Amino acid sequence: MLHFARWKIALIVLVVAAGFLMTLPNFFSAKQLESWPDFLPKNQMVLGLDLQGGAYLLYEVDKDDYVEKRMQGLVSDIRTTLREDPRIGYTGLGVQGESAQVRIRDLTRLDEAEERLQPLVNPLVSNLFGGQPVNEFDLIVNDDGLVRFTYSEEGLDNRLTYIVQQAIEVIRNRLDELGTTEPNIQRQGTDRILVEAPGEGDPERLKDIIGETAQLTFHMVDQSMSGEQALQARPPVGTVVKMSVDDPPFPYLLEEAPLLSGEDLVDAQVSFDQRNNEPVVNFRFNQSGARKFALITQQNVNRPFAIVLDDEVISAPVIREPITGGSGQISGNFTVEGANDLAILLRAGALPAKLTVLEERSIGPGLGADSIEAGKLASIIAGTAVIVFMILAYGRFGIIADLALMSNIFLIFGALTVLQATLTLPGIAGIVLTIGMAVDANVLIFERIREESRAGRSVISAIDAGYSRALGTILDANITTLIAAVILFQLGSGPVRGFAVTLAIGIFTTVFSAFTFSRLLVAIWIRRRRPSKLPI
Amino acid sequence: MLLRLVPDNTHIKFMWLRKVSFPLSIVLVIASLVGFFTVGMNYGIDFKGGTIIEIKTDGPADIGAIRSELGTLNLGDVQVQEFGGSDDILIRVEEQPGGELAQQSVVSRIRTIFEDDNVDFRRVEVVGPRVSGELAQAGAIAVGASLLAILFYIWFRFEWQFAVGAILTTANDVIITIGLFVLLQLDFSLSSIAAVLTIIGYSLNDTVVVYDRIRENLRKYKKKSLTELLDQSINETLSRTTMTSVTTLLALIALYVFGGEVIQSFTLAMIFGIVIGTYSSIFLAAPFLILLNLRADALSSKDDDEEKGPNAKATA
């Protein structure tokens, strides 16, 4: 066990040197690294949110809300379809739980109704299997005239996939507009979205921006009765009552079908109203939107229209003259920040569904910096304590173990840097634990060597036997810890995962440094000194 | 003169000591279980849902005032405590009834209280009911799965008695560590699961080293009585067991003292677990083998067939 081929020595030295080299950039600032020559590694370790500060937000697409909205849309489609000439008589049209249903009055025309409603099942292109097209809805027709649309399982999955993708896109736009640096936005499971924003100091604002659906629509105000009257009585067919954002809220009676929506916008900017210096949001329509808007304003001079954001009326100005330029203005008692946020939301687009926060963790940059400092201090003290203890216990061999320990630490940091694994506070704990346990391999070997020597072996033979006999034990012992680390990684999120990663990396580097580097040092020492007595 | 924690050639009768260690462990395990089921653990927001807010105030904070102000918000159970310094305050709010959205309003309402003061929100963690349930399940699965995986690994490498003995030893450590969580009402969070899993890993590591020596001695001394042989194996590995525990504890104590408040309960659990793990691998792991009727001849015949090669070489 004490003979090393030249190439092996070269390889061991190379690995240790690589670990050192990869760790090196972490000791310098980003600015200093810029002036380094290109052939040197410049990657630094990735710090977790708990160390550099930032926000971690886990969102879920509100499935129920989405299904309900979609079913309401479907109900209005069913209405239009059945009213087409020749009209088919129906009753009981509405959303029932998670389905939309209608009863056809004349059972003899049931087949005709089915045929006409069939296209509403909305065939979707399924990329998953490529072959069979999937419908969004299942259509069930009962003999007693009841027609019911329900979500097919594949249909809902398909829609959710699409919605999550779209929501991620919208969130990314919004964060870009906000100027968040390097946000990480990814899908989790089927209907969840994880947003990580490192260094974000104000998670509340981040949440406000992400959580807003920002569905902007323009409706004509129905003047056949007042909003209050409509609240008391039933609003006329094709109209809805929506409340204003004012305090107390004021009801408006609006035409249900929107004239235009946020999708028709190309730009939105904050500016100030020249009359009262209040912040307002100026927006611009795209070409087709501008044409539509011009037409509508021409036809409805002196009638009010309402600007609705997420089911609330922001303002309902009266059209004074036709607006043909394709731009408009939203005023509505905004604060500067409120106007700014609205402009951001309008530019970034609307979320396809409501999002719910399931989990939020945000760490201020101050706490992160404190944790790094504490972690550094603890690691240095732990390392020093172990190093001193090893020298006290094993003398010259202790120094060898300490050198192996240092190479081990460099290898851990080097591996973390190369893999760009995230270092978290529990991760630092994992490293400190590894510092403690790393010497275990050496302790096992040295104790074994002591024993073999007591059993009457010569120095070289005892060392040789010590290494070869401790190997199996060390492997068994470390594999059990590795199993725990792997499972921890599978289970873990964020910080815990960081712990598992450092623990696992630590196991590999520990076995390596004990069995190659420390053994090499021992071999070199023996060759130089040719000892006749074991120094431990 | 080099430091020796354990003198060479000790002959401590550990198998005899099991008359003390077994009852002691049984009492501790039962006490832990009783505590677990009656008093219960102090689950953190990871498993129970709720909100944690850490704030830093300008100058020493008036905890009483903060507490009474928070009381006006009607948030149910609210705990306010110092966290590392007199200007560092940790606020815990229990999970609010009313689903995910209700949790979100907690933070904004607490923010309004401190609006006028110069307060730095250092940490905000909100875990809703859905995620907390999933995390609890995932945690339980992780602990169970790792025990099982390790059981199979040891079974594969050793005899079944060793596997069962290792699992019993480890279960002892885990249960007593949980007892400590109950006793001190430490916050049991996701990182506590990490701590428990690390303890599992460490304890097994220790146990495996002892078992490895027992297996080796079983092959070497076929005539020795089991009690004698187990005693000898533990005594031979005693020096290593204590050395490793000491270095690991040195590192962990440094982490506990200097590593900051955030991971203190995590480190404390590990320190305790390593003490228990060391105790159990010395006093419980080997005696379990007697209890499980390990027979020297059964083992050696199997291993002779399997591992003749390396074994023969090593003893040559």
C-alpha cells in the first residue's frame, strides 16, 4: 500500500492542486477577479438565499378559480351557440360545481343541439403523445335533455401546463420590468411555480407585483339603470355589476362583453396629469386595438366607459371626443408607486390565472451577511481545534492528517464551486461536520497502525496493514452516511439540500484524501526517514 | 508524549455493563416516547404552518410593548423572544384559520405595527397549510426510507443480526434525540430532520466500525466465547470511537458557539445525537448481537466462502 506509481502521484497532486485552484477565486472580490488572466478559474461559489439574502416564493395556480372562470366563459359560449338561428330552446344554463350544464327543452332536437355544441369541447394539440388529440372538455348528453361539459383529466392537465408556462413568462416579464437581478423562476410539480429572487430587499413589493392578475378590460357602461338599481334588481341580460376601487366602493352596471382588453396594449408609462399633478398611466394600443378604440369612441361620444382591472372599476370616464391616436390615459387616485406598478403590470401582461402563495421565505441581506461571518468564524475555529487536537494525539502523523484535512477542505470548496452547487447555512454546518468527521478516516487508519504495531509488526508492515485493513471499514462507514445524504437530498428543499450536497461531497473528498493524499504523504515520509520506530 | 484518550489494551467488560446500559436505554426510550405522545414536540412552521418574523430594532427592543401591540392584532398564539441579542427579536405566529391567503395577511398586518419605527425585517418565513403537510410527510418518509436503505446495505454486507442490531441502535439514538426535542421544547423544523438524518448517519458509521471489528474477530478467533469476543472488539475500537467523537464534537461545539442563532438548535441536536450515538455504539450495538443470538460459527462459515481472497491475503 505504500508504493505509488509515478502517474498516480502526479494524478493525486493534480487533483489536490485543482481543488486549491478552484477554491481560490472565492477569496477575492469580483472586481479583483476581472484582472485575472483568462486561463485561471474565476467561478465563485453560489450562495443560497439564506446567505446572500433574497426572497423565495412558492406559488400555486388557483385551479378552482381558473376552472370556474373557464366554465363561466363556456356558459356564455353555449348561450351564443344555442341562440344562433335556428334557435334551440334551453333552460337551466349555468355553472354547476366544476361543470357547465344546460337542459334542452325540445328532446327531439337533442341530437341537433349536441352536434352544434360539439365543437365547444375544444380539441387541444397534445405534444405529449403526438398521436391522439385530446379535448379540453368531455361532453355528456343525457336522454332527458341534460347536456353537461366537464373538464377531461388530460384537458385540465394540458391547460394547467400551458397556464403555468404562460404565468412563468408573465412573472419573468414583470421581474425584468422591476429590475430584479437574476431571478430564478421555475415550474414545480404540475401547478406550482417557484420564484427565487436573490438580493431582493423588499419581498412585499415583489409579492404585490407577482400576485396581481392584472386582467385589464374596457367595458361600456350600461345606462339603462343605475348601478344601485341593478344591485337591487336583476341586471339586464348581458350586463354585470362591478364595484369601483373607491372607498366606499361604488357599483357600476357594465356590458359583460369587454370591448378591448390588456392584450391589445403595447405600452404603458407613468406620467403626471397636467391639471392636478396626479400620477396617471398612459397607454398605447396596438394597431387593431387602436382601430377598434377609435371606432368605439366615435360611436359613443358622451357616454361613459369603464376601465376594469381584476374585476374592479378603476375609473369610468365619459368619452368627450373620438380618440383616434390609439392612446389613452388611466387616472384613478394613484400614488406614484401604485401608478408605476400598474404600468409595469400592463406592460408585462396579465396572468392567465390567479396565483396563491403557498410558502414564503425571505432573508434580509443583513442577516445573510451575519450568517456568512458566523459560518466563517465557526469553520475557522472548528478547523483549528481539530488540527491542534490531531497533532496532540498523533504527533507527526497528526500533521499528515491535518494536511489531508486541509486538502480535503479545498476539495470540498473546489467541488462546490465547479458544480456551482448552492452553499447554504446548513451547508456550512455540513462542512464543519465534515471537518470533524474527515479525520475519522485517518483516526481509523492510525489506530489500526498502532494496533498492528503492538501486535509486533515492523513499522512499514504495520503502516501497510493499517491502510489496507482500515479500507473496508472506512468504505462501509462512509457508504451508510452517504445513503443518508442522498435521501436527504431527495427530500430536501433549499437549505437542507445544501446540507446534503456538502455532506455528500465531503464523504467523497474525505475518502479520497485519506486514501490517496495522506497515504502518499506517509509513503514519502517513510522513504525519506526510513523510521525504525513508529512515532504514534 | 502524545495524547491518549483511552489507554492501550483496555479490558472493560462491556457485555457485563449491558445490565446497566440496557435498562438505562429502555427507560430513556420509554420516557422519550411518553413525552412525544403526551407533551409533544414543538413543531416549527415548516410542519405546522405559520409565520416567523425576525426583526432588528434600533437599540434594545421592548419585548413587552411589542407583545402587547401584537396582541391587538388577534393573530392567536404569538410568541415574542430575543434572538441572539437585545435588539434582535423573533416573532412566531401560529397558522391562521382560513387557508393560504389568511397566512399572507399576517405579515402585512405585523408590518403596519412597526411602520413608524426604524425596524429592519431580517427574515420573514410563511408556510401555508398545504406545504406544511407535505413537508411533514416528506420528512417522515425521509427518515423511514434512510433507515430502511441502510438496513438493507448492512444486511447485504453483514449477517442479518448485524442489520437488526444496527437499526435498533440507531432507533435508540433517534428516539432519545426526539426526547431531547420534547424535553427542551426545541423548535422542530426541516433542519431538525436534517440533524436527525445526520445523527442516523453518524451513529451507523460508529456502529459499523464496531461491527466490522467483530466480524473480523469472529473469523480470527473461532474458539473464543461470544461475550469475550465482543468485549475484545469494543475495547480494540474504543480508542478510535472516542477520538472521532471528540474531533466531531470539537467542530460542532465551535459551530454551536460561533455559528449564529439561526442554526443553534440544529447544532445542539447534532451534538446531543453524537454523544448518544457514541454511547450506543459502545454500550448497545454489540450487546444486541448477543440478544439476537449471533453464532460465531454460522457467520464465519459464510464469510469464509465469500471473502477468502482478501481475507487470506490480509492475514498472510
